[in-house]
Amino acid sequence: MKRRTRAGEYNTLRAMTKTTTAKRTHAIPKALAVRASAAARARLARIRRGARLDLALIKRRRDEIVESFYDIGEALRRLRDTKGVLEALGYATFDAMCRAETGFAPTQVDELIGIVEHLSREDAIAMGQKTRAAAFVELAKATPAADTAATLFRRGVTTPRGQRLPARATSTRAIEEATKEFRAAKDKGGKPRGRTTTAAERALAEQIERGLHRAGFADAEVEALATRPGQPCHYRLSKLPREALIALGRLLPKR
């Protein structure tokens, strides 16, 4: 009986040892997995923070680039429009002065000044690149309707072949191709559609639209519509929610 008892105790002890060993064997990989998972999450968090910082840096530098070419355009326009500049600096023409003093060719100068004359700083920054801003300026000149570069950027355009270009998602190359299409159609005898509005009327429409956007009505659209020749235009407001209409109503004088 003693041998059986000892044998039983031995077997019981061995079974207990196996169970403890098994538990320990399973516990170690689980702990390692938890630590590995935590380390992986921490690593992703570090990568995410670094990526966000880099993206923020890119955005700041991108805006600075746009601000720079817009500032250059404004300076060139001042030099062009200020009387006595050429005489004071000893140049016969504006183009000659720009070539000698800035290194810009006449086409580059026209492009930079055109951006300033047709786009606000805010819209130019939204477009992101000088070439893209210049492309929208040229597209607005080429379309037969009374378009502006800013409205084309926000709303897109339909080419003479019927292709719809959602401007914000359209490449600069596609915009340039659309400009060529419009110019080709005009050369073939295409006639402008409808009457035109003045630059001041279109600028006011854009100013009102930007004001509505800043007020929180991001989808609001304001368009200057030509009327009879010599008569002021009408303004069409669309995509305004009820709250925007109420806010506008409060601005109107009471009769």
C-alpha cells in the first residue's frame, strides 16, 4: 500500500508539474503578445505624429510659396503702373527693366501680374501652385461665358466637347487642354453666349460668396448675371440654407 501511495503521490505531483509548466508556457507568449502589440501601437503613434508634423510643414511652405509669387505679382504690377519708374531706373521699356532686374521673361511677368489682377490672395493660395492659378486665369479668358478664374476653380467647367471637369479634382494639364479647346472653338466661329458683366460686378459677386463661406455657408454660390446692355447686372444666390436667408433678411432695410 505504501508503494501505491507513493506512486500515486508521485503521479499526482508529476501531473501538477505538467499543469504548472503548461500554464507558464501559455502565459509567456500571451504577455509577449501584449507587449508587442503595445510597442506596435506606440510605434504607429510616433509615425503618425511625425507624419502630421511633416504634412503641416509642407502646407505652411506651400502657402509661403504661393504668398511669394503673389507678392512678386503685386510688386511687378506696382512697378508697371507707377509713373516715372522707367525713367528713374534708366530703362526704355518695362520688359527691358524686368529682364535686367528680375530675370523674368515678358511671358512670366504677364502671368504673375495676371494672377494678381484676376485672383484674390485667398483664391490663389487655395489653388496651391502658380502654374495652376495661371491656368485658371487663362481658362476664364478663353470661355465664352462671363466666367472668372475663382468661379471656375470652385464650380468646374464643361468643355466644348461636353466633358465635365470638376475643377478642384482636375489636373493643371487638363485645365490647359480645356483652354485650348475653347480657343479652338472660338477660332472656328463660335460666338459668346449671352451678354457680359463687368469686372467690378463679377468681383462683387465673388466678394459676397467668400463672405458667405466665411460665415459658415460653404456651399453658397453667388453669380453676376448680365441684363440689358448698359444696365447693371442681377445677382443670383443659390444653395443657401434657411439660416443664410434669415441672416440676409436681417441685413435688408425695413420698409
